[in-house]
Amino acid sequence: MTHPAGSEAEATVELAKGEADVEAHSAGLKKELGVRDLALTQILFIVGLTWIGVAGKLGSSHVVFWLLALVLFYLPSAAVVMYLNRLMPLEGGLYQWAKLGFNQTVGFLLAWNLWLYVIVFTSEIGLQAATYLSYAIGPSAAWMTTSTWFAAFSSAVILTLMVVASTIGLSVGKWVHNSGGVMMLIVFGALMLLPVLGLLTGHLKEFHPFRTKMPELSLLNLNILGKLGFGALGGFEYIAILAGETKAPAKSVGRSVLIAAPIIALMFVLGTATVVAYVPTNDIDLIGPLPQVLRAGFGPFGIAGPLVTIAILMTLAMRVAQATFSFTAVTRLPMVAGWDRMLPAWFSRLHAKYQTPVNSIVLVAVCSFALALLSNIGVGQAEAFQLLFNGGGIFYALTYMVMFAIPLFGLRGVTPRPPLWLKVASTSGLLMTLLYIVLSVFPIIKVESVATFAMKISTVIVVMNLVGVGILLAARRRAARDEAASN
């Protein structure tokens, strides 16, 4: 959608018409989500356990980095999401914001990149399930991590369950997401309790969670800052994809952000402080910092083994819940693109009983499973995994670039204009996201050629977006043919 130049009234009317069209399509969707569901899902989706290990590598400088990430990215993203959702509380979330704020082309390409990110994110679930189960069971199950067939089988089972849950709808799905959010709170509650027990029993000599040390200015530290910004703290906008299935979305999404934001910030800062207190900086396990710190902290009490096993199983359950939420939300994007005739109407067809986009759900599952099978070819090649991981992150980050650009350059002619403070926040978020993208082009592991790696990942991003452009052009030609035939 483009706003007529020089006509604010017409632009405002066009925006209202676009919103009305989406709301008419959303009328058949069941309104299942309330503020509690949204807040717990925010906590589940945003909090990542690995980030307390990444930040822990900074030692006592982690507080400064978290504060910088909170001020430069976290608070700006929360503000922009609340503003855009209040202005356009529509099913499809960020896709609708980009479409109505800029035009359909930008909206479609944003949805395409978000879709690609979730396909990558979900495709890893089988391999991760095998890894977590092997840790929980013990050395006898070490074969799971290298078994291609077991990873494929795990992917098939979990994706099938996701399809069933997503098809039935959020009446069931929200309890999966809520349970994952509660488990996340329990796990971090145990982390925060650990130093208190250590001090009371004398097993921990001191604990200064907010002690600060000024970090050095280096490329590595800038890389970590970018990771702690967009990488750790991104995700507030994602729940808005389900606005059409939310009770009073204009208010509920904003309230959930206000509730979840301070809780998430404390979880990250205090969780990292516990890691720093118990594990030497050079020994922090970036893959599994949670079991590592629980083993170190509860070891003197003789209960480390059972606790670590429980924590690993809970982490697996949370990861499945995260993937289920990502999967459920992203299946709505082909549906809303179908509403706009950017994709065939087949994608928008709802299940007769559950009123969910069953065709879109099956498509996402098939694509995720196909990528899971491809990624299992050559398991153990760290460079290939890093390429996939960084590429997925960049796909997601590109959607944030658009989101932060909307208050700055979009919504032309619509009044009232975004306030100055929101534009400042958007600029800060935009720059932090750009920092993440630039640094993600380069690997954090040792590879044969950094330049070759950067070229590979840049090529993947460009080629996949050209595929999206091709789909968009084909949709426009199809729509033109249909219109000509009807005339």
C-alpha cells in the first residue's frame, strides 16, 4: 500500500480501510489469548539459556553490556512494538505493519524472511532433542547425537505433534506455550536461589550480582554487544502475529510487554551473575551453561546429578514449546498473504472445525522436515552449522530493520506522526540490529577462509530473497491474469 502524496486525509482513510479488510478476514478466527498467555509466551520465546553463558564470558563487565543492550535495543524494541500494535492490532503482526506502513512488496519480503528464519529454527529441533536426551540419559545414549536416523525420527515425531497442536488451535497450543513459560521461570528461579543457598551455607564466599567493570572496546566485545541486543533480547513483536486470535489485542499485547519486559531483564542479569559467581570465565560452557552452573552450585549438597537431569529435560521441554510457538505463529503468514492475493487462496483455507490455516500448517512442517533432512547430511561439520545458524539470524534481523524503519520512514501522510522520542528509539534499535547483521556475516568459529564464509552467507541471503521476489512477481502476474479474465 502506498499513501497518496499530499493527502493526509486520504492516507489515513486508506490505512483504516486496510485494517478493516484484515479484521474482516480475522472474524472467523477464535480469540483464545489473554494477557497472561501473552506474557508467559513472551518470557518463553525471548529468554534463551545460552545467552547467560555468552554474557558470562565478559566476567563482571556483563552488567554494563546488559545495560547497554537494554537501553540501546530492548527498550526501543518494546516501545516500537507497543506503538505499532496499538496503531495496527492485526493478525499477521509485523507483516501487516510493514504492508500498511510501506507497501505490499515490503510486507511480503518481510514475511518471507521471517518464514525462512522459523523454517531454519524449527528444522534443528530433532537434532537438539537427540542432544538433550543423550545428556539426560547419560553416556549410554551418546550414540543419539551422531545418529542421522534418530535425529530424523525425532524431527518427524515433534513436527507431527506441532501440526496436530497447531491444527487444533490455540485452545490447546496456549497451554503448551504457558507451560514452557512457567518452566522457564522455575529454571531461572533455581538459578537465582543458588547464590543465596551458597552464601547461607558458606559454599559461596561472596556474590555481587550488580558489580560493574568497564569493558574494553574491541571487535569481540562489539560482537557480543550485538548478540546480547538483537540476539538475546529480540522477540517482543512475534506475539503480535496472533493479534487476530487475541482478546482486545490493541491493549493486551502492550500490557504483556510491560509485564514481561522487567522480568526478562532481571532473569538475564541475575542468571549471568550466578554463572560468573560459580564458573571461571574461561571454563564457561557456551552450549550448556545451565547444567554446568547447577552442577557446580548444587554439587556440595549431593543433589547435583538429579537436578541437572531434571534441568536438561525441562530445557528440552522449553525448547519444544518455543519451537511450537514459532511454528504456530509463522503458519499465519502464508494465510494473511493469501488474504492479500500474494499467494493462492489455498494457503488461507481454514479447517472446517478448528478454524485454523491447516494447509499453511502442513506446508511449514514439510519444509522444516525437508531442511532437517538436508542439514543431517554431513552432521558434525561446524562450519555448515554456523552458516545455517548465522543465516537464520540474519533473516530474522532483516525483519527488525523494517520494523524500526516504519516510524522513521513509513506511514507517510498518516497523522498523528510518530513522536520524536519514538524516532530516536527506532534509530537506536535500527543501528543495533545493523551491528548484529554485519557481525553475523563473519564466523565466530575457526574456518578455512573468513572471506569465503562471508561470501557464502551473503550469497545465501541474497539468493533466498531473490526467490522471494520471484514468488512475488509470479503472484502479481497471476492476479493480473485473474483480473483480466474476470473483465
